[in-house]
Amino acid sequence: MAISAVNNTTAFSVFTSYTASVNGLTSSMTRMSTGVKSVMDDGAGVAISERMRSQSRSTAMARNNADNAISLLQTADGWLQKTNDMLARMHELGIEAQDGTKSTADKSNIQTEYKAMQDEISRITSSAAKFNGKSLFNSNFSSAVGTQVGADANQTIGITLKDLTSSATVAVSGSVTWGSVITGKDTGAQLSVASATTLANVSGAIDMISKTRASVGALQNRFNHTRGALLTYEDNLRSAESRVRDVDMARESAELTKYQILSQVGNAMLAQANQIPSGVLQLLG
């Protein structure tokens, strides 16, 4: 090889290798510091991982929606349980009133408690039973209200609850409506608690509320299963996204060590290469 005082080709060759090692070291340090691959490292992989990341985040939000739906249904069932308890007490009072040994004053007291149960049920269904400020047993949920339970469009489950306000026309038995049971009166000031018809109507109301609770329980169970499926789906998505996007730290640490050594050796070789032209001075004596 000719020795030149102008163009040090050896130094340029060493410098090229040294620059590649420094660039590799910089990239390796960047990946280790962030823990993920950049678009320069794997453009296609980053695009895939971004879609997966969006899906996993949306799935987490859908799971949150399912949790809220479960909480709403649990709240509704809690109020329905109290309603059932009061209807059972109303039926019990009706049985008690149909006792020939009771005096007029006794039956009046029974009637007073019966009316109090009616008023409390009416208060619960019209205003007290709420979730996040929304009344549960009026027209808000009489038609199915969709709850998004998936990361894609049209993945919804409808929530439906009966209208149980005092003006509701939900059938209890035959032509008897729910509203007539909780607000009904006879020709006098109040509905006669001692009436056999009243007992039959209250029994029908108990059956109707029990069926409503069964529907609420079934829907709650459905949301629970959906929530579990969403949790599994989210976990699998995060695992897949991690395999595509995350840096293998063990492998990257080995690469970092390699580039550190190469850059140090390259730096030393570049210093040696820069000394080659000094041989020209020896030729000049």
C-alpha cells in the first residue's frame, strides 16, 4: 500500500467503522432508555403495535363500562329487594286484617301501616332509586339503553328496567296495574287492606317484582361474564403488543456491550491510523 501525505485512506476506513459503532451504540442506548423500539428500528412493527395499543386501551374502557353497568344493576336490585320486603309486609298486613277478632281500631292501625308501605314504595320508585343521578325505575330504562362493552362499534349490551313509578301501567295480574297496587284506593279514603282482591293484587305485585329481579340478576351475570372476557382479551392484547414493541433488554444489553467495545477499539485504531502519514517524514531523512 502506498503511503500518502494527503489522503489517509486507512484512517477514513477506520473512521467509517468507528462511526457505525458509535451510531449503533447511540441507538442501543436509546432503546434501552425508552424500553421500546422506535419507528426507525421497526416501522411495520410500530404501526401494528399502535393499533394493538389502541385496542387494549379501548378494551379497558369497555371493561370500565361493564363495571359501571354491574354497579347500576346491583343498585337496582338493592332497591327491588326493599320493595319486595315492603310488598311482603303489605301482604302480611292483609292477612292480619282478615281476622274477625280484630277491632275497628286495630284494623285502622293496620290500614295506616299498609298505606305507609304504599307511600314508601312510591317514593323509592319515583325519586329515591337512582344511579349517578339517573332514576332507575322511570322511563329512563324502560327501553333498552345500550352500554358499549367492546373496542369496536356495535358491541353493546342493552340495560332494561321496568317503569315502576306510581303512574306505571305495567301489568301485575290481569287488568291490574302496578300503579294501582301502590296508590290504589277504594270508594273510601284508602284502599281496604282487608280486601281479598287487595291480597291477590299484592301477590301479583310480589311475583312481578321477583321476576324483575330475576331479569336483573341474569343481566348482571351476563355483564360479569363479559367483563371477564374483556379482561382476558386485554391481557392477550398487551402481551402481543409487548412482543412486537418492547425491547428485549437481555439481548440489547449484549448489543450495548458490543458497541461500547467496538467504539473504544475504533477510537484507538483511528488514533493509530492518523499516525501512518508521519512515515513520510522518515523518507525525507
